[in-house]
Amino acid sequence: MRPAPPRPGLHEHPEVVRKIRDMAQQEGLTITSYRETADGKPEALVNAEHPSDCSLTASTSGGQDRMYLSVITPCLLPPASPSPTAS
């Protein structure tokens, strides 16, 4: 009997941030920080910025089966749109 394949999790985080880093570079973002491990253990992180005030962060977070992803962009409303109001 063959052993079961490893469950998705922490060991896959470095590959995920590698793919996000490559995609971000292709989209014109500058990588401002990157790592795959910390103290020899998977603890992935990528930060990227774009001159148009866009940024992204992806990192290991909250356990073996979770990652954090943050994407910040300028307002996406057309210039002629009224400002959103609180309801």
C-alpha cells in the first residue's frame, strides 16, 4: 500500500507566492519583499507595488491551510461618478 499524498497546506505556500510574484512582475508591479522560508520552515511572503498606487501582499497566515491576500487599488469608479455616500 502506498502512503497517502501530503495534504495541501504549508508546504505549498512557497510555490503559491512564487506564482503570485511572477504574475505581479508580468503585470508591471515591483517586488518590494519576498521570502519562502523563515528559520528553515515554510513562511511565505511577497509584497509588490505599482506606481499607480496599487499594491499586493500574500503571506502564510493563520495556520497550515491558510494564506493572507491583500490587494489595494485606487477607487475604480469612473471620474464622472458621484462620490459614494454612507447609507
